[in-house]
Amino acid sequence: MGSVLLIVFAIFVGLLLLVAFWAIALYNGLIGKRNRFRNAFAQIEVQLQRRYDLIPNLVETAKGYMSHEKDTLEAVIAARNQAMGAMQAAAAAPGDSSAMANLASAEAGLGGVLGRLMAVAEAYPDLKANQNMMAVQEELTSTENKVAFARQAFNDAVTLFNTARDTFPAVLIAGLLGFKEAMLFEVDDASARTAPKVNFGG
């Protein structure tokens, strides 16, 4: 009788160890995938910050030619500052639903006002021919392409994390371990996905 109890106890302990090892492996796997999408967002942050740094130069260049467009120029700077604040909040919590939604909204707003600025700039031939304006526009276009690439990498990493989190049996304990579903970075406004275009060809 004693040997039977010992065998049952050994089986029970073995099962506990298996469950413990499984939980540890699951936890470590989710940590790794969460770190991956957080690192991917850091690349978005680098490119967005570069774009935000270019915008004051763009506005200063345009200001010399568009003295009657003060409201448009001020709207660009205000939208840029709002987007930068949203980006900093998202960088502190990549994947957080509220932070990512705010960033997407701010980026859409910034894209909209930049688009309006570029449309107004079409009426100023001297501004269109300005070398600094052309250089900044080229940098903005290049940076936006890098933002799009980094955003795709982030969204891929978020999808991988969410799939691992929501797959059975991980879904049973992921929430208890503090792994919340991460949100993709999607900008609905098409103007925020592509850098505003200006025809500098004349």
C-alpha cells in the first residue's frame, strides 16, 4: 500500500513539475515576443522623431514666402507638437490601446495639416524652387518610407505576440500573468501614410 501511495505521489509531483516548466516556458516566450514588439516600436520612434525634427525647418522655410498663411503654419507646428507628445506616451507603453490610438489620431492630424501646407505651397513658385524646401521635402519623403517600414515590422511583431497570447492553452493564464493584448499601429488617414507631395518641377 505504501509503495502505491509513493508512486501516486511521484506522479503528482511529476505532473506539477511539468505544469511548472510549461508555465515558465510560456511566460518566457511571451516576454520575448513582447520585448520584440517593444524594440520594433523603438525604430518607429527614431523615424518619427526625425520627421518631427524636420518640420520646424520646413515651416521656417515656408514662412519666408507665405506671410499670409500664418494660420496654416501655426497649425502645422501645433499638430507636430501634439503628435510628438503622443509618440512619447506611446513609447512609454508600446502596444497600449489608448496610447496607440492617440498616436494614430495625432499622426493622421499631422498628415492632414502637412498636406494642406503643401497644397498651399503650390501657389508660391519661389517657395517651390527653394533649395532648402526641396531638400526638406526629400528628407520627409525618405523618412516617411522608413516610418512605414518600421510600422509594418512593429505590427508583425504585435500580431505574433497576440497570436501566442490568444492561443490555447496560453489564453487561460496569459491575462493572469499580466500580458494584455497589444494594439497595432494603424493610421486610418491616407495622408498620414504618405509624405505630402509637392511638384517642384515647375
